[in-house]
Amino acid sequence: MILIIVALILAIYLYGRRTFNYWEVRNIKHDKPIFLVGTNLKNYLLQQNITQQAENVYWKYPNEKVVGFYRGWRPELVIRDPEIVKCILTSDFSYFNNRGLNQHEKVETLLQSLFFVEGDLWRLLRQRSTAAFTTSKLKSMFPLLEKCTEQLKVRITSKSINYVSVVDARDLMARFTTDFICASGFNIETDALKNDNSEFRKLGKRIFTSYLRDLAVIVLKDLLPEISSKFSTFDSSIEENFNSLIRNIIKIKTQTPSDRKDFIDLLMECNQKGPMIGDSIEKLKPDGTPEVVTKVMDEKLMAAQAFIFFAAGFETSASATSFALHELAYNPLVQQKVQDDIDRVLLKHNNKLTYDAIKEMTYLECTLKESLRMFPPLGFISRKCTSQYTFPELNLKIDKGVAVIIPVKALQNDPLYFEKPEEFRPERFLSQEFEIKNKYIFLPFGEGPRSCIGRLV
């Protein structure tokens, strides 16, 4: 028995030693890994999130184009060079078309969304989902946005009347985006702005609040993916409640059709069109041409798309707008310029707020972009290598399965690319040349075929 234990410990040690040599034998600089946890200890101890880790690596090795990292046993590569970022996101996208966020071949039901899935299913979903984010669809949602905005004004006015001197902008915008996303996505009035006990507001909080059980599952999936494959990322109550909700919405829509098309209607249309069909990006015929793949948009797949529409849409929008409000509060001169820009455009449109009017508010758009530069809702981009790849400039070869991390927040706050990055200066986005020059540095929505599908919103 003792011999078995000793042999097991020795086997684990030798495996770890071989794994933790990955970057050393390739002459890539990296921090010294710790047995089992790699260089990811602070993340496992909840001292840093992935964005902060990527930032630390970025600033620690200022002269490197890439830096090695170990997330548990797994080697990862942090990218510091915009040209290499371009290769990963666009030029050589076929080698990096997966996000690498799933540790198991079988993806959990609630994670079978456009954001998480890989390979052929991602491509099929992307093709069908694009129809939900056309300009005409966004324009049709504008009256819902106006209605939610009126409710927001009422909420702010009531606080002013009651002499509330401090307003929690983060909570306020989370309530507002919850109302709008549920109205435009599910045709449901949640009253999150008025009701502290709104079910969707509570759901949003629960999704982004991690309890001990949630954290333990995340760590286990990193360190022992095969053993932890039976554990669900989300608490079972979240999955059950959300799936039940979507089933009820579909049932109601089937019984009483509406002229107004929301996100669920678009998913139902996808289902009615029959199976999704497209060329495979994973399988080839003997002659080298791609196989044809199909997938049915069933109820579970619809629920997964609805879940990411709600969760990602609510969190990122609330984060982006609340940070913008925060910076405007601390920069009254910028705030006045935004107000002047809004007044100028509204004067042209008979004081009526429309979709087209908002598109003309150039300085307002620059202000939001500057907020996204300083505080991107997702501070990193992850991609997984799908087959052995060589970085041309570095003559560095990485294997299939190795993840690359693009430290978005660090790139967007680097004085090498943005003069005085700590200053809130929307004017830096007024030049079109700036946008072209910084295409692979300013990445709040990502770039390339797998960029955020909601960037038009």
C-alpha cells in the first residue's frame, strides 16, 4: 500500500515537472510555477481575478511580446504585442476559433450558448443569431428603451425629491438594464427599477454572486477537470428556474402570438426554419472539402441563448454605463460637453429622442468609448489553439489545447498606445485615424469573427 502511494506521488510529481517545463524549453519568460497550482495561486485564493492576473503579467515583462503562464497544470500564453493579437483574432483565426472556457468535451446545458460553445455549433449559432442584431431589429426595440428610460427618470427624480444625496449608479444601471433586456428579450415587464424584490433582479445578482460551492467547482474544474465533469458551474436552482421560465414564455407565445418580435421570437423562428445547416470547421471529407453539419435549435439550446442574452447583456451594459456615469461625475467639463452634444442633436430632431438622433451624438459615443477603454467590462480575451501553431515573428510553436490570453485592460491603459491613459479624455476617439491605428489594442468587444455579437447595441 505504501509503495502504491509513493508511486502515485512520484507519478504526479514527474507529470507536474514535465508540464511545468513547457515554457522553459521554449525559452519563454514566465514566473516560477508552484506544484499543482502553477502560477495561478492568487486566483485560487481569491486575491486576484483573471483580468488582474493578466495585467500583472503584462506590466512585469515590459520587453516581451509573449509571456508564459500556468493555470493549474495547463500552460497558457499572455499576449503583449498587438500584431500577434491581430494574428490570433483575425489573420489566423482558424487556429484560434474557440474561447477555451470549457474544460470538458460535453458542455453543460446552460453553457451551450454562442459565447461558450466551440467548433461547428458556434458557427451554426453565429450564423442564425446574427439576424437578431440587424439595424432594423435594433430600431424596432427603441420604443422599449424609451419606456425604460422614462422609468429611470422617475426613479432618479423620486430620489431627488426625497433629498437622497448619494445614488448607487451601479445598482441603478443594473436595474435599468435588467428592465430593458427583459422587455426586449422576453417581452416581460420586470419593474426592477421600482421593485426591490424583482425576480429578474434577484436572478441577475445570483448569477454574478459566487458562494463557496461555486468557487470550489471552478477550482476543481481547473485542477481536476475529469473528476469534476459531473459538477455544474451554476447552482441547479438557477438552471431549473431559468429553463422553466423560458418554457413558459415559449408556451405563452405559441398560444397567443404577438406582432412585436423579441429575442425569444427570433429563437422560435430559428426553430421553425428547421435544422441549422453549414460547412464544418472541424471535419473534412477525404477530398479536403468541409463536411456539412446540422443542429436543431431545440428548447434547451434556446434556453442557453436566452440565458447568455440576459446574463451577459445585463452585466456588461450595467458595468459600462455605471463607469461612464462615475467618470462624468468626476469630470464636470466633460459632462457639460456631453450635455451640449445631446442638446445640439435634439435641436435638429425637434427635441425628439430617436435611434438616428443618438447615432449623431458623436461626443456622447466618444465618452462611452473612453469609459470602455479605461474600464472594459471583460478585461481579457481568451482563445484556445485548435491545432499546432507557430507564431511567425517568434518562431514559437504551441500545441493544440494551449490557451492564449489577451490582456485587454492592460493594453487599453498602456501609455505606449494611449497618452496619459489615467486621464478621462473622450477627445482621443474623435479621430478616425485613432480607431484604425488602435484596432487591435482597443478591444472592449473583441475583434474578428468571434467578436461580441451585441457590439451594435
